[in-house]
Amino acid sequence: MHRLGAVWRAVALAAAVVVGGAGCGGPAASSPQPENSPSAAPPPGSATQSDAVPAGRTPSVGVLVSGDSHFCTASVVDSPRGNVIATAAHCTNDFGSGTLEFAPGFTGAAKGSYPYGKWKVRAVQVDDRWTSDQDDSVDYAFLTVDPDAQGRSVQSVVGASTPDWGAGPDQRVTVVGYPLEDHNPQNRPIACTTDVHRDPDLAAMLLMHCGGFWEGTSGSPWLVGYQGPDRLGRIIGVLSGGDTDVESTAVLFDAKARSLYERATQA
């Protein structure tokens, strides 16, 4: 399963967000440009992959961070102010005090490194059905992050994918995510390019078969038309769960997701 485990729910208690509306942001963390250009994820080939491969650094994709711990994957989504990221709704459960941050391009063993800094989350938008019933059909969330100490938006520093609110269920996607250290001691992102289809057991879900998507990859963007970190294509959903590391699901972004996104752009 990719769902947030008990250890990470405990970490989540230390994170600060306002769910469903604008929150109070403190001073934003600095976001320095790295001295060296990041290695790019190779453009996907024509063959369907059965297992994920190392992705190289993809600046717009990173991890959620609370203190010295990271959990779940998130990514920057194009927005008017360049300050919106997408992840799975279950990655935001139980957040209520402390600090939650987004670390794009995160990498490295143990505590890892933050080549683009950490960006403080100001507000979280999740569907009311997730809040009340944890309805899997709305397991997506849009988070608003503060500018860095130089006043820059996260999108202006690392780029963003374009949200697609009307994609069909049969797609070829590239999924980029961060398994936790048990299966990824160097904290490097992985990627898989493969064909996905509607889950026969869950009508609202897309189903992917590709090995390596362990806990920590929840929230990973499902990208159509991905050609590398500078040509990200369209994001049609985020990884929400799966029974094994081989089977993963995502809810297609739709009008409900767009409504949350629009709230995030105003938070």
C-alpha cells in the first residue's frame, strides 16, 4: 500500500496548514538556486516499462517535509501566481500544528539535500467528501505555498506541469515519485512510463502496473506528454494508492479537482 503509514501520521501532527481555506503563513524559507545544473530525467521511450527506473532530478517534483522527516510526493502545477502544488488528499490528513513544507528536487541519503530550498505551505484544499468520509474518489489535494525569502514563486524557480481537467481514462503516462528510504536509501526519484486504463474495480480510478512505487510515492504526478524536466506535459492526476508496489491508482482530475485548484490559487 502507498497510503500514509502510522509513523508518517505521527509526523503529520507536526505540520501546519489550514484545510479548505487560506491560512496564516510565517516567513518563507529561502530557495537558493543550485550551483550546478540538475541532471535531467531521460525522456520516456516508446516501450512500456514494467518497473520504474531512476529519474534523475526533476526540479518541479519533490517531497512534503515536516521537521527533518519527509513523506509523500508532490509537484508544482501551473497557476497564475506560480504557488500551487498537487498531492494526494491522504497526505494531508491530521495536519494541524507546526510547519509543513515542500522540497522540490529533493535528493540524497539520510536527511537529504534541498537544492531549491523548502517552500512553506500556507493552505490546503481537499474535497469535503474526503474530510468527512475519506472518499477514495476525491483523493487529491491542492496546496498553496508562500514565496521564498527573495519573493519568488516556486514555479518561477523549478517550473510546473499544466493541469488537465478533462483527460480520458486510456493514457500513456510518466509517473515520477519518491519511495521512502526502506526502498530508496539515496532518496532519489523514480519514473515509469506506461499505459494506464480505468480500474475495473474502482470506476473513478486509473490503474497502473509498474513496479517500484512503494510508500512515499503517494501524490506522484501522472504526466501525459512528458519529455523531460523542462517539458513536463500535462498532469491528469496524482498517485493515490495501490495494493502492492506494482499496482498503483490515481483519480482523474475533473471539475471537482478544478474547483479545489481554483480555491488554492486564491488562498
